[in-house]
Amino acid sequence: MKQIFLSVVLLATAFCSCVAKEHISEGDHPIVYVTRDISPESLIRIYKALGRKAEGRVAVKISTGEKGNPNHLQPALIGDLVKMVNGKLVECNTAYAGKRGTFEEHKAVVEEHGFNTIGGVDLMDEEGEFRIPCRDQTHLRYDIVGTHLRNYDFMINLAHFKGHPMGGLGGVLKNQSIGVASANGKAYIHTAGYQAVLDGMWQHCNDQDGFLESMAAAAQAVSDYFGQGERILYISVLNNMTVDCDCVAKPAPVMVKDYGIMASLDPVALDQACVDVVFGMEKTADSDPTHLQQRIESRHGTHTIEWAEKIGMGSRKYKLVSIDK
């Protein structure tokens, strides 16, 4: 991992003086943009660097965060971008016992976390669900998503990169698979195609790789829904990183120093770049990435990224381009 990260740093140095005009050149690797500044202004700058304008009815997919978890992306950080693209924050209910499993409770969390100050959140499965086809049918025949997905022409996948108790890591691939799926869809993905109807809780899945592969397949289904990925873009914020997801009510303490914001038109490249950043970090007096690194490895978390590349969703090889002056 460290060798990969060092090579990426060298690439970044070569490209940091300007933003490339072409995001993917013939015979080249996809570009991942990076800024070390975590601010509303830099979030807008990195969006613009991608060169793909969010048009029409724009869904901005976030995680609203479980009640009691302070680590989710804050309205003050993302609000200006949402307003600029005339977007709507979107999310779906959870499939576990928490405070976002019913629409009434979820709306209360949305209010508590301040998202109503920037236009509120559309809970896409509030009026039902429908199925979209999965290109990769190794485990899933389809993905189950909220009917409100039909109300949008474009998606900004705006993820908070961190660990995850089951998946090892949470980036844009998870945000687009588990995150976009309805409660039933979440159960279907978690059980690698075994359980398509949530009955209290999904059944325990012994096939960890099957679960990870199902996440990649579901993320690809959403990408295909938005014009084979032509009407979607990906941004990850690397701050408040713990071993736990924003879905955990009482997460482990933040022990990793904030890094920055990364973005790409290729979700596989972006998640891989975020992983490379984490594994390139060293333990210091004010930052200890050890536990996050161990969480990713212990859950085989990078397999989601590997499988997404295998099924043709993107490339794990990339060029890193800094937008900082």
C-alpha cells in the first residue's frame, strides 16, 4: 500500500501546477483531483475541476448520519455546493435498529443534524421502491431503490470517507450502493442476494466477499441508471475519520488527522486513492491511522474496489492532480 501511495505522490507533484483539461485521455488513467483544504470554497473548486456540470434535477447523495454521530458531512461545509447546483440532498431509510429506520424518526434526525437549513433531505423510498437491473449478476439480479430516484437527472455522489464495521471502509461505492438502496435493497445487498425483503433485520451473511461484491454491483446499477455514468460525479471528504461509519450512533473516537477533499469521474479510482491516502499515513503525535488501516484489512474492504474494477466500473490506476496553488 505504501509503495502505491508513494508513486501517487510523485504523480501528484508532476501535475500540481495546473488542472488537466482532459479527465481521461486515450491510453491514460482517470484523474483524481485533490485539495488539502476542507472548506465550502474548496468543495466548489474541486467540483468545477471535474469539468462535468450537474444539470437538470440534481440529487446530492449524502449520509444524514445516525442520531448521536457527529462525524457526518456538515451542512455548513456542503450547503454552498448544493445551492450552486440547485440540488436536493437525497438519502434512504436504514435497515437496522436505529433512529433512521422509519420516515418519522429519520426526518427528526435530518432536522437535528441541520440539513433543513440547506433545503432538507428527500428520503427517496418514502413513497415506495422499484428495481433497476444489475449488469453484474454474480449475486444480485437487480438493485432495489426508492421511487424518488426517478425524479432526478443527475447525481453528485458526495461521500464522507471513513471506516465501516461490516464493509471495512465507506467511500463513494458504498454511498452509491447501500446508500441509494431502499431498506429492502440494503437487506438484499447485505445478504448477497439471499434476502430481498427486510423482515425486522437482514439475515446474517457468511459470505463477506459476496456482500462486498454485491455493493460493487449495486453501485454499478445506479451508475448505469444515470446514463452509464455520464450523469454522475464523485466527491469524497476525508475528515473526521474513524473505524466506524456515520451509521454508528456511538462511533469510536476520531484518531486520524483530517486530510482533504478528493474527486473524480471514476468511482473506483477515487475510492482507491482514498485508501492509498489512509495507508500512506504514518502514526504521529496527533494522528494514528493504525486502527482504520486494520479495520479495512480485517474486513477485506478493498475487495469492493477490486470487484468494481473487475466488472468494468472503473480503474484502480489513476493520476492524482492537486488543485491547490
